[in-house]
Amino acid sequence: MSRVSSHETKERCISSFFELCNTPSKYMSTPAATMIATIRPLGLTENRMRSLLAISEKFLSADEFRLSTDAKSGDKVWGCGPFTVDSFYIFCKHPAGESIKPTDTALQQFVAHLKKHHAGE
């Protein structure tokens, strides 16, 4: 998404996506043509579709959903690199006491903000 310069395009596509697919199961049952039309304005459509399919399948089949950038771990999902993995752990898992050190500047700033404003909680 960082390569898409238009905030309006990102907002429209994300909103449309979640209106259609508010769960991984719903994504899996949505016709591919509908999904392609929804995300096409973002570009890299085939890669995005492949990533969405891989992450949905992993989420639906795993006893506990985890992500990793290490292919040997069994938790690597196609198309999910360091930004995706760090975002998942920061925004979804909320690891109490764990130190997440993202490589992305925006995520680093967010983690610093959290530490500053939520210290001692």
C-alpha cells in the first residue's frame, strides 16, 4: 500500500474490500472477479490476490494464527514480509512485555508512541 500514492484510492479500496469481506471465510467465498475489480486500482493485483488467499487459508487452517518472515518456521505466508509480520504483532496480538523492533519507520514511530503514552500500564 505504501506504493499507492492516492489516499482516496487506498481508502476506497480498503472500504470496499471490508464491506465485501469482513472475515477470511467471506473472502474465500467471494468470487475472484469481484475481488479483482475491488483491488485492481491498487495495482499488483495478481500478487495481492495470491497474498490474500495465502493468508486467509493460513488463518482458517491454523490452530493458532502466527506469522513469521522465516520460511523454515512454518509460519511464513506468501507475500507477508517484515512490515506485515510486525503490523500483525503490534496491532493484533498486543504482546504484553514483548519487545517488537520493527524495521519500518512508521511502525517504529508508532511503537515509540505506545511506549511513551502507555508506560507502566
